[in-house]
Amino acid sequence: MKLGYSILTVFTFVFLMSCGGGDSGPTPTPVPVIKAPGKSVLVAPANARTCEEGTNITTTQSTVTFSWNSASDAQSYDLKITNLNNQEVVTQTGIATTTATATLTRGIPYAWTITAKNTGTTTTVSDTWKFYLAGNGVTNYAPFPASAVSPLPGVVTTPTNGKVTLTWETSDVEGSTLTYTLYFDTIDGKQTPLDANKNLTAKTKEVSVNSNTVYYWRVVTSDGTNTSTSVVYTFKTN
């Protein structure tokens, strides 16, 4: 009897377990989807502004007010200001409004962008605008320093018939006719340029290259009165 009772009990327990189902636990809470913020539209200082006055603090510095339109699904903004002469960067982060001020050196060309952010992992960067901060007694401003378009800095590129086409972008706030001198070498981008790379009128130049080599290049832009020099860019051939 004890053995039969035990078998019946075990059978009943197994039957109940198999038919009763397991406890699936609480229903998981859906993870909210956070949209990427939209792209801010810049307002001021205006792009390619000839002479942004700012508010003079000293003979060498002024405060500049930056403003932009709000971006969809954005909770804060980061402001990035780049000195185009030396590539020094000033940043302000976590801005809750659509305006900010910064103290900058006068007589210098600057570029600025706004990055829209929220609690998600994706951020959105605005277009890049450039301006000259007014300097004392300046009547003619140098062109904006050239920036590399192709090849992009640091990339590995494939030559075509042993050649690579360099392309850059620049502008002059006074609308002067510009000429370019291309420095191109495998040392530092500062070696004496070839005569064929001087007084260029197009913002592009095809150059001969070797495979598996790192190249350095920079561009000096002239408006006939003043010049500006880009930073040194690099690329590698495969």
C-alpha cells in the first residue's frame, strides 16, 4: 500500500506539473524608441560674413553671440568653434537654449557647428558656417584657409593609372579672384612646391603617386593681397 500510494502521488504531481504550465513571469516593459534629433539650422553669425563685429572687450578680443533654430527631438546642443588659422577648438556643451556667447580673438577666421543631442546615442551635426571676426584697421581679409574635399584626411585611396586628384574648398569674403599653391610631398607637406603646382586657378590638381605611400599636402590661397595657409592633410595609397 505504501508503495502504491507513493507511485500515485508521484504520478499526480508530474501530471499537474505537465498540465498546469510554468510561470512565465511578468510581461517585459517595451524599451522606448528614442528618435535621433533633427538638424539645427544656423542663424548667426551669417555664413561667409565679411566682418562680424561682436562686442569688443579689449583691443584683441570680442564676444560673439551664436544663434540657431531648435532641432526636432533635441534636448541640448553642443557648440563647436574652430580657429581656422591654427585649428584650435572652443566647445560649449549641454546648452539648453538656442543661443550662446563666446570670447574670441579679433581678426581671425572661424568655423562653427551645432550638434543636437538627446538621451539617445545618436547625435546630429549642423552644416558648417564660417566668418571673420573684425580686427582693428583691417580693410582686406585673407581668404578662408582651404579645407580638403578629396581625398579626405587620413584615408587610404586607390590611385587611377598612378595618379590621385586632390580637391579642396575655400572662399573669399570680398569675392576676390583666388589663386592656389599646392605643397605636396612624402615628408611633411612643407617642402618647396613644384612650379607646376604654383598659381593654380582651379581648386583641384592631379598628382602622380606611388603605391603604399603616405603623402602630405596643404594649400596656400591668395587673393592678390593676403594669403591663408591650410593645415597639412595626409592620405595613403594602397
